[in-house]
Amino acid sequence: MRTGSVSVAASQLFVTPGAVGQQIRKLEGWLGTPLFVRSVRRLQPTAEALSYWEQVKPALRQLETANLAVRGLRDRQVRLSLPPAFAKSWFAKRMPLFTERYPEVQLHLSASTDTVDFNDAACDLAVRHFDGYASDVHAELLLPDEVRVYCSPAYRERLQLHDLDCLPGATLLYTTSHAHWSQWLSSVGMSPDNFSSSLKFDQSELAIDAARRDQGLVLTSPWLVEDDMEQGLLVPVVDAVLKTGKGYYLVQAKDVVLGEAAQLLRQWLCEVARRVQQH
């Protein structure tokens, strides 16, 4: 159900695709109903499969948690999910500090912006960029967020972007995860109509990389461009800042006690985030 693919599921389970297919057929026979519609590349779940999956996920998560606890793995391994741009920038920069302090912890990372479903046992902790309101998970603010405008030094000099009046000649780099250009422009008395050129991206990292390559102005979080600023790859264009009302939150399931490794990672993330804000 998670992978939509027999071969990918088999790879993750370290068995053959034939073994996975056989188990699916046995389960379908026992339940008395088809669970998947087979196609060349994917398994499409039936309505019965979707309903069944939603009901058994909590039990499967409890089994996974119990198995890990008995095997002692919950004390040594932790699975963390992060937004791709945040993982590549803020977290990657600080990850060596964690691995040096806790060399015994096995850290499993995944990059995603999808809503976290802790019932599928894919992660123990996740960082997500949102407003912090969630009834089904526990959310703790790591880093409050804001957005600023950045571009490469070469782009700024080429277009002579030294004040707000010069901006309309630039290209706006839009990204769905920080879709705040209209608000930011309104806050400085401008609108998107003042700009004739724009590029759109579905990931922050793509828009930031385009800005590094002299393609335009990116409106993004300072947390995502720390290294770029330090290395001189990006520079702030103007001083105007927009508070987004969102932040990077550490989320976890409400009804599950974290294993020792997950508790260590949670404490470390909160500690590092506090130090960063104090500086």
C-alpha cells in the first residue's frame, strides 16, 4: 500500500517479488475480495483495500513498535522525516554535531513535505513547515519563520538592484512551499503586475538553486540559505521582511512513547534550535 509496487516492496522487505505477490494472493483469498487492480507498472488499491488499510494501520504500527522494542532497536535507531530544502541546508549543516555526540544512534533520514501519517511506521519524528495547528499529532515549534528576498551578487549588480524601485526589472522565482510573493510585494507597496517575468518551481531548493545561478529573485526563509549567505552565493536584496505565521515544527505521534534514540534526537533538535535563535 505504501509503495504501490511489488518490486519496491520486495526490495524493502528483502524478499523476492514473487514472495510478495504470493502473500497478496493469500490475503485476498482469506479476505474473499481483491485488494489490488494490477497494471504494468503499479498496483492500484481497490476501495476495499483502502478501507481495510485505514483500519489495520494502527495495529501494524503497534506491532512494529513492539518488535523494535523487544529487539532493542528503538534504543539505537531513529527515523526522521524532513522537508527536502530544510534537510539539505539547516539540518545537513548541523547533523555532524549529532553523530559526533551520539555515535551509537542509527539515524535514518527521509526527505518529504507530505502530511505525516505515523500509523504507517515510516518515521518516529518529522519536521514540517506549517502553522503548528494539528489535532492528530503533537507539534513543537523549532524555528519561527519569515521570508526575505535574495539573489546572486552577479544578478544584483547586473540589474543594479539597490532599492525597491529597481525590482520590477527582475524575474520573480515562485515556489509553492514559500508562496508569499503577493503578500511581500503588497507590504512594500507593489504587486506581481509590476513584474513581466517569472519562473515557478514546486520545491524551494529548485528556486534557491535558480537564484544561485543568476536566474532571478527568490523569496525564502533565511534558514534555507544560511550556507549560501556565508559562502557569498546569495545576498539579501532589500531589508523588507514578511512574517509568515508559519514555522518549522517538530511533530510526533500523540499516543506513542518515543524510543531512547528518538528522545535523544528530539532533545538535541530542540537544544540546537534554541541556540541558533539566541545567536
